[in-house]
Amino acid sequence: MNPKKILMLKGHSAGIGDILRSSAAWRSLKEKFPDASLNLVFLSNHMNYPSHTLIENHHLLDTFFVLDKNKMQNPKGIIENSKEFIKILDKVKPDIIIDFEPYGLETTILSLIGRLKYKIKTVGINEVFPRGLLYTLYAPSTKKFAKLTGRKLPLNYTDRDYVVLYALGIERDNTQIEIKETPKGKEFRLKLKNMLNLPQETKMFGINIGCGTEDAVSRRVDYHLIAETTAFVYKKYGFIPVLFGAPFEKSINEEFLKLFKSKYPDIPVYDIAGKTDILEVVGAINAMELFISSDSGPYHIAVALRKPTVAIFNFDNKEAYHYNDWTKCVVAPDISKLKDVFKAIDEVMSNAKSSNVS
């Protein structure tokens, strides 16, 4: 195959990290087919989610489309989405359709429209036989893929996209996720220190306590752990702490600041929660020397920007880990694991110094 226009189907969570993790696969496709355009159709359960704006502006994608996944639950909605998908096919005119989803029929139905109506070659995953026969070419099941490639189950979130790419002879080879700052992000980065009334030579580090949604509370980092970590970075490296967060996470930062100021009244802390849109968040993270975060979207953005990053987990969740020189993931549910966090910070900063990662 030597496609010139690739249409990708994705229907997983609308979370920032979940979509951004796919950028490694996009990079691998670009390396395999350097002259091909990449076009993504995302079936989302949450329309107008911030991650859509983030991915819409991703430098590896030529076009990005969002369909309402909820409509695929009834015949009328399937027909509506099918008509919209046909419009996308007429616009993109792809040579090949790659369905990244191993489960469900939503993306399979769309790929079949391309295969049957337009004779477009399709690639999917034979997760359960005979699902693979619905595609022109299919990859083995996730379980068989793991066995063939020597990976452990459950697969890392980034590795999951390489199941279907196995059918095209594409392997990950430690390819990492990536993102670039948009002009809007750069504009915010350049004005950030003025906005905070900080001298231009000031070095900052970001803290994302995050996890403001109800389903993510279990991933929120312990305030006492973050307080001691903040003080450690400020005293050892001289970086000024900047708190990140969505508008609805402003109250989380305020609770943390009450605790922190009671213990360290002389350490300056700046809070930009709710003052950035998703593109400006990328610019703000890019301005940091170090980024410390819970398991949430900004963590993945920092990794994609190749910023020295320490992700703090309350429980072991290797599916969400990144493995590279600029990222350390630490299981630290409480202050008893503080030394492990300090060690991770020192390691990523040492790596950054020796390789100019940041």
C-alpha cells in the first residue's frame, strides 16, 4: 500500500490524554507514508470537549472531524452519522480507512460504508472472529498482538493504537506522543510572566493538582504531598510554582493554597486556573522548567511537549504511564512516599540538564 490520503477512525474517551496518546501512532504513520495526509474522524461521547480543539490544531493532522457517538445507539442516529460520514468521505477522498477501535461496531459500521459504497481499502482489528472479515485487511486480536510483540496485558494506552498498525507492518519502536505550540499558545507563553508580574529571567515550574470531575477524584494528589513537593522544588531549584487547572478546578487550588500558605507563607505561588483555554495551556506548560501533575490531561500535554515531567499516581496504573527520559511516574498516595517523588524530580531534571530535553 502507498496511500496518499489516510482516514483514521477513533472512538475512545474524549479525555485530553486519551486522544493525545494517539499522536505516537500518527507519527509512525507519517514515517511509513511520508507523503500521505492524515485525517481523523473521532466519535465522541462529549461533544465540544476541550480535547477536540486541542486535536483539531494538532500539527500531524490535516483534517479533524467529530461525530456524536451517542447517536450510534439507535437506528435514526446511525443514519444521521452515516450521512455525515459520507460527506467526510466526499471531502477527504481517502485511499485507506484505518479503524483503531478493537471493540464495538460504531467505527466498523462507518468503515463498511467506505469499503462497500466507495471501494476504499479498510484496515481493522480481528478482536473477535469474524470481525476481521468486515475489513479489507485486519490485524490480530489485542491478546495475540501482545503475544507476538512481547508486550504485557493490559496494553499501555499508547501501545493500543499499534494493534491495528501491525497489519500495515508498523511497529512503535519507542515512538513518543507529541504536540506543538500553536500561535495562540506561543502568544500566551510570551505574555505569561508579564501577566504574573515576574521578571523575564524567572524560571517557573507547573503544578497540576487537577482531577476536578467527580469520576477523577480518586486520582487527585494529596495536598500535603504536593505542598512538600512544591517547597522542595522552590528551595532546591529556585523555580517559582504556578498552579494550573480548569475553571471548575479553581476551588481545588484555593483549598491547596490555604494549606500551603499556612506552612510556607514566604514562598510565592501563582494560580492561573481558569485563565487559559486549552491552546493557551499548551503555551503555559511550554514556559515551565518542570511540570508536576496528577494523572490528567495536562500531564500528557507536558510529556508531548517533552518537558521534564513527574506524574503522581495514587495507585499503580501502568496503562497510563509514559516511558522516556523526561518523564517519571510515581505511585505516591500520601506523604510517606515523598522521597520517591523527590527522587523522580531530581532524575528528570538531571536528564534535562544532560540532554537539553526542555
